[in-house]
Amino acid sequence: MLGLRRLLAVSGRHAPEVTSASAASSHSAVFFRALQILAQPGPVRLQKLSAPDTGIVELRLERPEAKNAIGKEMLQGLRSAIQEVEAATAANVVLVASSVPKVFCAGADLKERRLMGPTEVRDFVNSLRSTFSSFEALSIPTIAVVEGVAFGGGLELALSCDLRICGEDAKFSLPETGLAIIPGAGGTQRLPRIVGRSRAKELIFTGRRFDAVEAVTMGVVNYCVPAGEAYQKALELAREINQKGPVAVKMAKKAINQGAEVDMPSALAVEEECYEQILHTQDRLEGLAAFAEKRKPVYKGK
């Protein structure tokens, strides 16, 4: 029973006290029920791929009953996953995908939102915005795999990724003005930086949906592929990135992201600083040696 209590403590649950010998016969049933509770999958799953794809990490949204709508539990799952990725020194690329057919993420959980007061809504949205900013700030590249709908917070999650791949049946929207609110998890800031201020205003003011063809035309996504093939295309890109020097890729991301927010002289100073970080790496020497020896380099992220 002590082992059961420890298992339940991990999940935030508590085991009942045994008050008589007659209760002992139910121990096994309670124990196995506890294991079933603990085994229930959460709405976010993080998985490290094995060789030959070591270095690629998958973050999967798994809340089919709500079309991956983002509620409190999923938000906590996203935050925990980001912390795990940050701590994983061997991670080089993250794929963000859905395990729910024809859905990437339907946005915020409005059923849960209806039960919140203004203060709770503010805290939730602020936490969601902070979470997506933390995801955007990861030092390694992130790739969103969009099949089906990406609405509201779902599109905002995709926009916080470095690259986006979609299937041809994908649908996108920031519909918040139709609910008398605005995109609150970065949509008003990231979308105009990608598609331009005027086009972003149109999409946000009207809240209209746009399809995969328009998404790739506007630059919202990098590639549009046949429905069901977005994951494979994203994995191909992840594999290409995974073969490059890990420190170099991180510094390239830092130089682009930080440089885009400042004037050109300051941006070039950022580039210089990032280049300095790779000058004394073992990987830089390995790249030169591999080129001279006409072989494939073996980078170690050092």
C-alpha cells in the first residue's frame, strides 16, 4: 500500500487508508486502478527519436475529445515539455505535431474559458503568451506540422515555431475579434512580422479563415504538401538540420532572431558575436577536416 501511495503522490492523488483486514482484499483492485489512472496519457507527449534520428524531438498534442483545444492541463503540459527540451543537451530539432487526425489545434478551450472570471482569464492568457514566447526562445530550431485546422491559439503556437509545414487541407484563422477579444498569445505581433502589417490587420480584423495555398503564398508556412504528408516533409527538414553543426545552427537562429529586432549596425554586431561563439569549437575544425578528407562530418555539438 505504501508503494501505491507513492505512485499516487506523483500524480497528485491520494490513496485511501486501510481500516480493517477485510479491506485488504481490495488492495489489488485499487492498485491496478491507480496504475490505470497514472497510465492515462496527458494532452502533451514528448518523445526523443532513436537512431538514426537521435537529436530530433517530437512534441505531440493529444487531446482528441476537444480537438486539441488548449486548456489548463494542456498549457501545463506545454510548459513542462519546453522545460524538458531546454534541459536536453542532445536535442537539435523539435517537431510540433498533432496525433489527432485533421486537427493541429482548435485554439483555446472555450468551454473551460466560460467558467473563468476576468482575473483568471488574464492569468491564463498571460501564461499562454509567456509559454509560446519561451518556445520561440528555444535555442534549437522548431518545426510546426499542421494537418487540418490551426485556429486561434493553435495558429499562435505554430507562429512561435521557426518553420511551418502544412498539408493541403490545412485551414488557418485568428478568429478572436468574432468573440470580442483579440489574439492574446502573440498573434498580433508574430503574424505581422511574417506576412506584413497590412495583411495581418486584414486577417485579424476580419478573423477570416485562409487555406493552405494562401498560407504558403503569404509566407505563413514554408511548404504545403499533399494532405497527410506534412509530417514526412517536416521530418526530412529536421534530418537535414540534424546533420549540421549544432552550435552553428543555434548561433544562426540567435543571429537571425536578435538581429531582426534592431537596426543594421546593431544586427551586424549580433552576427559578429555569434560568429565568435563558433570560432573555437571542435565542430568547426571537424567540418574543415571532413571537407579536406572528402567525408561526411561527425559533429558533436562542442
